[in-house]
Amino acid sequence: MLKRSFFGMAKPRFEYESIDSPLSPEKIPLPRKATIYFKRPYDRRDTLLLKIGDAVKTGQKLLIYEDSDVYAISPVTGTVAGIAPFIGDFGESYTALTIDVSETDTFDEEFGGSFEEPNFETALNYLKTLPGNPPLSDFADPDIHLNTVVVTALDKDLLTLTNQHMAAANVDLLTRGVSMLKRITGVHKVVVAIPQKLIRRAGAIGGASGVELRPIGTDYPSALPAFILKEVLGQVIPAGKTNLDMGVSLFGAEALTNLTQAFEEKQIPVTKRLTVIRKDLSKVLVEARIGTPVKEIFTALNVTLQDMDRLVIGGPMTGNAVYSDEHPVTPDMDVLMVQDSKDVSLVSDYPCINCGDCNRVCPADIAVNMLVRFCEAREYEAAADEYDLHSCIECGLCTFVCPAKIPIFQYIRLAKHELARSAMEVELAGPETEEAEEGELAAKEPIETAEAEEAKEETAQTSEE
């Protein structure tokens, strides 16, 4: 909901919708085909451990490359139907594996037999791709030193109810999950950030040993990491840093619920809860197998897709458009939105009109009207050094209010991506490459100097003649 003051200079205010009881998810039938992504670029030259025709079971850990420990969990029972490349946002490469789905599930037992008590090694080896996308790899990174976990029961974007529902429906699981998470990660400070309406229902979580239950505001963007740390923990994230740099891991309620369920039932959950936003902005919570093509969700909900309709994954403020209704449900997909073609806001290449709306609405108080100019011109280093690019918390409010329809949010995301990519290339190149480049420059200088002296002598001789 948008609340705008009568006075034009005041910032518009959005509010998250909050619930005080669990919802009733609509169950989506098993798909005929399911697709899962491996976070590894597809390369025909690599040796594949899976081939077309291989049988897979529900909950089976799948490794696809001989020289890689990147894995995915099969969400269905069936046979491998295809292995192909997939290109995601900003050209990120994945390997897509498609499975022809059997009508009945046969559950794999490897995970259940791999442990006696919940432990972090088992979680890391089998549960990184759980529905809700738990950030387990952060705890295994020796360069990251975590001292606090914040379990969030509010979704990052507007019109999204996934994590609120999971918190309301699974108080007992969350309570046990908090204790288990402390035990297997060694992080003893756990804070549960939850909307005010759910605090009474979730009181049992606060009664768990050493757990702090804190209300989280419903003003957007209160559920983004920078605001959670500021409002819940009283910590300010410096520009260019993340919650991990502050020693804080953020766990969604769905991720922790599924992690707890996996260890207690000795079976890996493969069903994703997500909020579907229809063309009229009405919402419905659904349960679908990971890998289900989104078109089958819309078919089950009687939503008709037409040419030029827009599919958005991630929410109305910060989501990304996808260009195929074959796109599968993924572990981190909390919301799926469809916009009617006549309601799609078009972007433009019109120049900034200096209205200042983006500056007034920015929660980080950035001079957005100047920042976007440098991002448009691909002057990314200047954008970072002079106009606080890395202070942007990526809430999308600037794009929403821009009367010139400039895709400011996407320009900023692209700028951050390009700077990170450049930094990675320099890091991978290493100091030897830098020294070699310096040596090449140094080697060129005497030659250039000699050529210059020779040219001067020729000029002098010509003048004398």
C-alpha cells in the first residue's frame, strides 16, 4: 500500500502487508517436466556424471561434473531428459538439467542414512539448495566470521507473504530450529525479527533459551538487510559492505523451517512456497515442486498469459523480468508476479528532468539524479567514488517515482555488477599480471624516448639545411 503525504516534498511511504495467522496454500500438481539449475557454467568438454536416460529419485543429491562439488537436489522422480546451458541475470552461466517426471515419488534414502545427529557438515553437503535458500556456505567460508544470526519472518519485497506464512504456520519447527542452528553452526546469538502482528503467535520462539524476539517495522524497505541491521541490531552497514562483513547472517523463516524439517524427518524438502501476484494484484500462496515451469502454476490458478504480458520474479519493487513461461520454480523464488501488457510501465531513454523525486524518496539519502547520470554513461568508478554508488541499498523506490521512466534501479545494479566483475578479474589475474603490465610500460619508455630524440635530431637537421 502506498501512502503519500498531502505535501509534495514528503517521501511516499509503502507498507508491507502483514498477517496474523497462517494462510491456506494452493497445491500445484506435479509437473510433466522439471528443470533444476547447477551453479556451474555448461561446458561440453567436461565429463558429465549424468546422461540422458538416467533415473533419479526425489531428494537425491545430483552431481553433474566430475571435477566439481556443485550439486542440486532432485525435486522429483523420473529420468534425465536434457542437459543444456542457461544464461541468467547479467550473463551468469548455469547448467540446466531437465527431468521427465514420474507420476509417483520414490524417495532417495542417502541423506537420511548420512547422520545420527544434526551437524553442519551434513547440512553443507546436502541442504544448501533447500527451499528458502539457506545461506549455509557463509558459515563455511574461513574469511567470514559470523557472530549473529537474524531469522527474518518478513519478505524483502512488497505484496509477498511467503516468510510470514512460514513463521505463522511453523512456530514449533522454528523454535526447535533456532536451537538446532545454534548447535550446528556454533553461533550463539540468534535474533528472530518478526512483524508485530505475529509476535503473540510466535511467543514460544522467544521463550527458547538465548533467543531474542524483536519486532520488525512494516514500512518498506524495513526487511532489506541494511534496515534489519539498523533497526533490529542497531548496526549501520558501511558503504560497500554487507551484513556478512558485520558478522551477521540472515536466515529466512522458510529456510530455517525446511532445515529443521530435513533433519527431523531425515528427508530433504523439495516443495517451495511462493506468493503469486495476479494481474489484478490479488495474491495467492501456492505450494509447488522446485523445477515446476511457472506456466503450470498460472494454468492451475486459471491465469491466462497473453503476448507482451510481463513475468516478474522477486517482487514489484526489486524483481527481474523473465522472458519465458518455461522458467522453473527455484529455491530462492519467494514471489511470482504477472503484469498485464496494458499495465506494464515502459522504460525510456529520456534524460533526467531534475525533478528531485528520486533524491527525496531515497532511504540512503543519495544524490540519485547525479548517480544515475554516471551509471548511464558507464562511468562506474566515478559513480562509486563521487556519488555513493555502494551506499545504495537497492530498494527500487527511485525507479518507482521517476516521472521520466528511467530504469534507475537496473542501471545501479549493472554498475555494481560491472565493478565487482572488474575487481574479480584483477584478483584472478594476480600481482604477476600487474607487474608484467608495469614492466611492459617501463620497457616501452626508453624506446619511445629514443624515437623522440631521433625525431628531434631529424627536425634540427632539416632546419639547418
